[in-house]
Amino acid sequence: IVNDPTFNAFAGGRYMGVNTGLFTFAKTPNEIEGVIAHEAGHLAGNHSARSAEAMANASKPMILGLLLAGAAIAAGAPEAGMGILGLGQNIAIKDFLVYSRSQEATADQSSITYLNRLGKSTKGAMDIWSRMRNYQIITGQRVNPFLQSHPLANERFSALQTRAMESPYFNVEDSPEDIHRLRLIQAKIKGFLHEPQQTLRDYPLSDQSDPARYARAVAYYRNSQIEKALDEVQKLTEAHPANPYFHELEGQILFEYGRTNESIAPHRKTVELLPDNALMRVNLARALIASHEPDLIDEATTQLKRAVSMERDNGFAWFELARAYAEQGETAKADLATAESRFQAGAQADANHFARRALPGLERGTTEWRQAMDIILATQPAEGAPPLPSANPPRPSSLPGPEQREPQDTSKPDVPDPVVIDSN
């Protein structure tokens, strides 16, 4: 999901991107399903890989035009050379755009096929193209259809109309529950991404619906009107105690405005309702760590270990786990969690450094020791790397006399100084 207010989606390789603008533009969940089905058509057709081949083929007339233009200029006809150069470029661009429009038309047809297979209505796809067609008629009368990467909305609508309306599922409507869920999604997006004053205009106090309360709660929170925000969200949690996202918002508001102990209960409720969601466990752990109470720190460590087991690549969860270990005095484990956090962020040098710091304090052969070794080996420079630190470093051969040194516990390896982490 891409933070972009424009109505758009895209696909390439094995990935699909959907703009937030698609969610706010759509009137029904079925319209979103129609767009996703279209993008699935691009993925199934491997269009991104074939586009590279089409681009290479389209570049041939441009290269030929470049050679002919060079020859014409060398022969003393610079104006003719520039004309040939421009002609080659135009042919190349138009050839590629023809191929691109063909891909889009194929994906449109695939979307109807996929929706039918799933028993989903094709009406949403037609409604999207109908609204886009009306928009283009109003604003794009002078658009040259041959210079577009996509077919015009009117052409898309006409090409799909017969197949879509013949679908046995054409008149299947979204359930009231699905429509309500979309309205909540739209309210949350607008609350967080639009200016608070705009959100409050779009959702006035006269609107007492759940989506309006949700949007206003976020707008008030972003506008530092905390009591108003909590009033709105608590009315939602009272009316819908099984909705985890209302509890999540309440916990976020309380935590981010310094009421950390109060934020623990709603975050716990969220984890109870969504036990398989790593983000909710991280939110709870952050509130627990902020309490600085040993028992709660232990609980935070448990929550974060569960979170990183669900999402190994969650660098923020590893960072919070490092904080929890540091609160417990587990310096080596804090270094190891920091190494994982930096590794997931792509900072290989930092990851190597912290893993090396952690290794001497970890018992050889344990899971943590192997984890540190994996990071070191995965991030080690090809040449000139320092030797691996020993898990049991040798004692110096010359030590001061007993009267000059304090008693030491020689059963434990030397542990590096604790890491100072900038929370910013």
C-alpha cells in the first residue's frame, strides 16, 4: 500500500502496489477488487519482463534513425538529419505505447475472468471505468489516444461491457459489513493523511456514524486535542469491544502523549483480539518497556520475541527487543538484537560490529551464538576482516598482584561496555 492520494495501482515481477487514493476513490469494495484483479492479470502475464523485451524492440528504429541522422549531418544536411532523428524517436515511442496499451487491454480481460472464477461481481470494474470515462470526457477532450500508455477509459468500458454484463455474478452486491469496513478504512486513511481541519469538515459532528467518529478521533489526536480524541475512540470501543483497531488507536493516543501506563490495557486488548499480528505485540511491548518495571520488562521481552518469530525482517521489533534486553542488563543479547535490527535495515557494517560485540558474551553453540555468527559471516568484508572474537578470551599473562586488583568472577567471559543507543 503506497501513501499516494492519486487513483492508481501497479504490478511488476511478483509484487503489486495499491495507492491509498484507490481506497478513498472507490465507492464499494467490489471496485477495489476489480482493480486488484486487473493488476493480477499483469502479474500472471509476466508483463513487466515482456515490457523490457518490447522496449528493446522499440529502440531499434530509434538506433537506426540515429545512424541515418548522423550520416545525413555528415553529408552536410543537418536539418534533414535532425528530422530523421526525431522520426526515429517518435516511431520507437509509438511502437512501445501500442504494446503497453495491448498489455492493459489483456489485463482488463483477465480481470473479468478472475472475478468470475471467484464468484465476484464484475460491476465494480465497470463502475470504475465508467467514472474514469466521465472524468476524461470532462477534462481530456484533446488527449491523443495514440500517445497514451493505457487505452482511454471509454475504450476500456466498451471492450469490457459485454463480457462483464454477461457474468452470472454481475448483480451480486457487497455485504453491508464489507461496505462498512471500507468506510472505516477510508476514514482512517483520511484521518491520518489529510489535514485535520479538512477531516473535520468531511466528518462534521452532525455525523455520528462509526467511520465519522474514527476519522474525528484521528484528526483530534493529530491536532493535540487529546480529550476529544479519547472521547470519540472510547465511544467506539464501548460500542464495538471486539474491534482491535479501535483499541489500538486508543493505546497509540495514550502512549504518544505520555500516558504510557494507561496505554498498556488497550494494547493488551488488541493483542488478545489479534494474537497473530506482530505489530500489535510491538506496540504493547513499547508501552511495557516505558514503564521501567522489571515484571513488565520481562513481559515486553516475551512479546517482542514472539513478534520477531512472526516477522523475522521487522527491524523495528528487533530494535525494541534490544531496548528490553538493555533494561534487563542483558548486554550481549542487547548487542545481538541491535545487530539484527541494523542487518534488517541494510546497514551491514553496523550489523557486523554489534554482532562481534555480542559474541564474547554468548555461550558457544547456543541459538544466540549461532545467530551472531550468521550475521558476522553474512556481513563480513571479503578481505581484511578482523578475526572473530573468542567466546572465552584468554587471560593476560601478566596480571597485577592480588593487592592491586579487585576480586573478579573468572567463571564469566568479559562483556563489552554497554551500547548507548540513540532512541531518535
